[in-house]
Amino acid sequence: MGAICKPRRAPRIIEVNWLTPPFGWIKVNIDGAWKLDSNQAGYGGVYRDYKGLVIGAFSSTLDIPSSVAAEVMAVIKAIELAWVRDWKYVWLEVDSSLILIFLRFPHLVPWRLRVQWSNCLHRISQMHFKSSHIFREGNQAADALANYGASSDGFTWWDSTPDFMMSHCNRDHLGLPNFRFR
């Protein structure tokens, strides 16, 4: 018949694990969300200690309907909250590679957020700071907070794990993997 049969490649499976920070460090996972259907944006973040225990979480709605703005504001708020709590050893983990680029090249941040971003970078310069990327499958706790923020009214802070993200945090705390299929 002359048909060329090209078999599909088997999917590549990547194990994604959330890792605890070193002793004395606070790890904050952040995420932003933008809902196209409602044009609502939000962001959130979760702080965990070296044992993997939640020591705080936040989420907020955002009046700038953009996924990039939501990601940037999540970083700004995460650093601001760490700063006021005097947490000086901060590990920022994001699922957006764009944020890691913005940390290296601040002039690429959208202009309406540049002053806040500059203030954020100043705070970071006064901290022991590191940043890293994690696939979204390993950032589900922060994703839940960002989605909560997109459907909420204003800013919310939790001193412990909110019920709606308990399963994600427990999974991370136990070291259970998530899987990414490519």
C-alpha cells in the first residue's frame, strides 16, 4: 500500500522530587496563575524548613491579568514576607524558567513591576539566597496556593498548612515522587 509506518516513541518518564533545604535554610516554593476564562490572576507560596514542615503559606489575587505578572509578584511577595520575618537564608524554588532569567537580567521584567522587582533584588542582596527550578509536577503545593489566590479576594496568610494543599505537602514531606511524562 505504500504507507509508511512510523511508530510513536515511548514517553520519557521523569521522576520529580521536592527536596528539603539544608539545616538553617527556609525553602519557599512559589507559583503564579492566570485564568483565561475569568481573566483572574493570583499567586502563592509555601515556606518550609529543613525538615520539610510548613512554617507559613500565602496567596493573593492580582489586579494585573497576566501569568508573567503573577509569577513575578509571587517572588516579590515571597521575599518581602521572608524579609519581615527576618529569614535570611532563603532558597527560592520556581517552576518558571522565566523567573530565573529575570533574577539574572532584571531589565527584562515588565516595566510596571520594575520598581517592586528592584526592591526585591535589594532585599535578596542582603540575604543568603539561592534559586532553583523544579518541574510543575513537583510544585503542586504552590500551584494550589496560586489557584486559590486567583479565585479569592485579596491576600491570605496561613501559619500552618491549609487543608486544600495538605495532600501535596504531605507527599513532599514523605519524599514521594511525582512523575513528568514527555
